[in-house]
Amino acid sequence: MKDQENKKILGEERRQLILSWLMQTDKPLSGSELSKKTNVSRQVIVQDISLLKARNEPIMATAQGYVYLRQNTPEQTYEQIIACQHAPDRVRDELTLLVDHGVTIKDVKVEHPVYGDLTAPIMVSTRHEVDQYLQRIQETKASYLSQLTDGVHLHTISANSPAKLAAACRALEQAGFLLSS
């Protein structure tokens, strides 16, 4: 029995397990967590996820891990794209202000002079997720995309009501985060 537990799960069987685990949970699953469950390296998991994405499986990599994007949500969601500008030391303030208004920050986008639009998923909805995201940035010593554009960036935000989006935008404006024309 012990040998069975330590045995590597191979190829297609492993990818089907990964897909099943992602579909069964609402929380992100990290590459490290998936590699431990399947007894393969994290790089093998990255390759498996790439193969699943190539099959049009709606999997997104976030700072917290991989998530399966569900097509049918029981609750109506509303989206809006907002333009912001601020220094890197204000990222936490911006993100917590949004999540405190019941908003999910789906992504960040900048317009790069060479590469065009660069978009990265964020997918944070709570202060805890904001903390995890910022901790990952700090641990990896990564730069914010907005540092490429003097702090100018876009976010796609979503909420279960237009009123939450409007309230969040008013709060961003009052805090000086919204890019003014």
C-alpha cells in the first residue's frame, strides 16, 4: 500500500486528476500542492496545466495558485474597467479599499511601448487574498506591472451589484487612486 502512495501518477491520468481537483474546489491550488499530491516536480505540473489550457480548459494561474474558471455562476456579476495611478507603496491601500467594498480585482493591465497590452491575473476578493498576493510579490522580489508605466494601470473589477462597483469607484476617487482626465 505504501508503494502505491509513493508511486508517480503518470501523464493523462495525472492531468485528469489535476483537472478534477481544480473543478471540485473554489480555492486556488498551488503548483507545489499539486506536485506533492501527484509526486512529480512543480515543473511537470506547470507543463500539465499548459496542456490542459491548450485543450481550452478554463484554468487561470494566480498568485495564490491555479483556479478553474466556472462558466455558470449562480449569482449575476457585473464588471467594470477602471484606470488608476499611484506609487508602488500604495498598492495595498488600493486593493484593500476595493475588496472592502465587496469587489473582486480580476487583473491588472498596462500598455507597454514595445509589447502592447500586458495583462496579469490578480483574482483577489478578500483582505487575506490581498495579503497573500502582496506577500508573493515581496517573496519573489517581483515588480508591479504599473512600475513600467509610472504607476498608470487598469483593473478589471467585478461585483454582484453595480452599486458596489460605483461605491468602490467613489472611494478610489476620494483616495486619489483614479486616473483623472
